[in-house]
Amino acid sequence: MSEIEAESSKTVVMPTMMTDITTLEEEMANMKAILEKLTRENEEKEARIKFQQEKIAKLTRKLGKRPAQSSTKDSESDDSKNVRPH
């Protein structure tokens, strides 16, 4: 192989390698951006889930206090509806 051919092949190989490195760097940057986005979305979803769980717990506590009152009222109103005139 002559010196010119060797330089020529090096010249051809180097840009290809540089292109691959740039592509790899871009790919890594894209993957990092995607990871950051997914992490942020996950944190937002977890915050929404926590908020919903707190609302459910609050409503459950409210319902836990009311069943005795509402069931008494419901049974009274049901009894008055079911009473037939004689």
C-alpha cells in the first residue's frame, strides 16, 4: 500500500468515526433528555396520586362519620314511604 493510499484511507475512516461519535453524543443527549422528561412526568404523576389518595382518605373519613346518621334517616324515610294507610 502506498503512502497516498494509506493517507487516503485514514482520511476516509476519520470522518466516519467522527460522524459516529457525534451521532453517539447526540443519541446520549437525546436519551438524557428523555430520561429527565420521564422522571419529571413520573414525579408529577406521583404527586397527583398522593393528592388523590389524600382526597379519598378525607372523603372516607367524612363518610365514616355519616353512615350512622344517614342510615337512620334513610330507614326512617323508607319506613314512612312503606306505611300503607288502613
